[in-house]
Amino acid sequence: MNKAVKLILLLVGFLLLVFLIYSAGLYNIIQVISQAKLHLAFLGVLVYLVVIFIRSLKWFLLARVIKKEIVYKRFIPFYLVNSLMGNITPFKSGEVVTPFLFKKYLKIPVGQGFSIVILDRFFELIIFITILALSVLYLLSSGIQGSLIWPFFLGVLIILFLIFVFLLILIISKRTTFKVIEIFSFLRKYSLSKRILIFLKKELDIFYQALTLFKDKRIYRLILCLTLLGWFFDILAYYLVFRSVFDVPFLDVASAQIIAAGATLITFIPGGLGIAEGGAAGVLHLLGYPLVLSVSGMLLIRLFLTGTLLITGLIGVILIRNFFPKYSVRLKQ
């Protein structure tokens, strides 16, 4: 996706956010935010830091299976950068950069790096689909008309299911994956395409070697439990920021967050700008909450939680640039 398209999508998201603010009333939003209990919002930030720790720990545990000498304090900057890139790029496409960073600085082959990313995304998808289904059932039991929820849910579910099937085939069937690669063998007559295909096959072999190392039920159970725990604290952080604005039940906020996350996943707008705010505010409005309160809560989410993500991501970039050149040289010795 070229820069022009990304800028257009970002502009669309920004316009959606502006429209949402206009609908709720800028002056009303300022009044609500000025009365917010900011200690709860800062508590949400602390909980969100726990989320970052849990999710980075998952990656670290998988990386340690591949390269035992890696230590957590030298690994976490790469997760922070990955989180930042994944959240500011359409459909989390920025995460494809991370395996190349692993190769450059940690001497982990690209294929093994992708095994960490893909396996983590697989478990994340399992938990997310489960929570999404439970959120839809909760909203339906709360009195929201099915005609307002089911079309969205089925659309998101179809897309997530297709992604799940793709990841499942990629993980369990080396033969099928290589057959798909062979479809593009006609491109070998072009020198650049030939080099890409050779590189892809080589790294896929390494990818499947890494998956063989991961074939430990205990590590899978641990990753699954940490994924579930990560989502719980993620929702809790979200809830605490909302509670700084108005009193709202935990399950209402949790359902709104998950629906908004689903809407964000199926759009190509970077960071889900405008989509996340509109989705969550829309669900809460359907549950009977004033639009101005819901929009104010979502704006604080952007300020405190997305702000935390940006700051920690930039810290990761600074640490990699200033510390890891020395570390990578040491690994060669």
C-alpha cells in the first residue's frame, strides 16, 4: 500500500473523528473531560503497561525457545516497536518489519522471526473471536436489536474465520504452503522475482523448523493463558479510562471495546482512527448512554492508552538505535 493511499485513509479516519466530535458537540466534550477523574485514567495507563509486559513476555518465551541466550531487557524494545508499527499501519501490516529487525540485531533468521509473529497472532485470533462472540450475545441480551448487530458480526466473523483458516493451514501444512508458492514459479524468469522466491522458500523452511521447536503443549498452554490474561487487562485498562468520565458497567464497556476492535480490524485506516471511536460510541449509545459521554471516553482512550503505546514504541526505537548496534556486534563474536 503506497503512501498516498495511506494518507487518504488516514484523512478519512480523521474526518470520521471530526464528524463524531461535531455530532457530540465540542463544547460539551470539553466540559465532560474537564470534570474527568484523571486518577482513574492514569490507573488505566498503569494497567495498560501490564498488558504490554504480558504480551511482550509471550514473544520473549517463544524467542527463548529459538535462541536461549536472549534476555528480556534486550528483547522488549523489539516488541515495543512492533506494537507501535502494528497499531499505526493498516491491518497491522507494519508487523512484517519485526522479523527483519530480529535478523539484523538478534541474529534470529527471518523465518524464525515470522514463526513468533504468526503463532502469537494465531492464539490472539482464537481468543478474540471467542470474546467477540460473547460480546455480541451480551449486547443481544441487553436489548439491542439483532438487525443492528448480526450483519456486522457476521461480516467480521467471516473475515476473521478466513484469516484463522489461512494461519491454521500455514502452521500445520508445510506441503500446502509450498504448493501455493509453486503457483508463482512462472515468475522465475524475472531475476528479482527469482531471488524473492528463493528467499521465500529458504525462510519458509526455517519457519517450519522453528514451529517444530514450539511443539510443546506446555508452551502452547502458557501462550494461550497469557493471551487471555492480556485481553483481560486490556479491557480493564479501557474500562478504567471510561470510568474516569462516567459510571458504566464493565461488560457494557468491554462489549463496546471488542466491537470497536472488530470494526478496526476489517478497515485499512491506520490505527482505526475514527472507526474505533465511532464503533465504541455507537454501541454505548445503543445501550442508552449519551453520545457526548461515550465520545469523551473514547477521546481519553486515544490520549492515555494510544499515547502510552506511542511513547513506549518510541522508547523502543531509541533503545534499538542507541544500544543494539553494540549488542549485535557482540553476538557475532
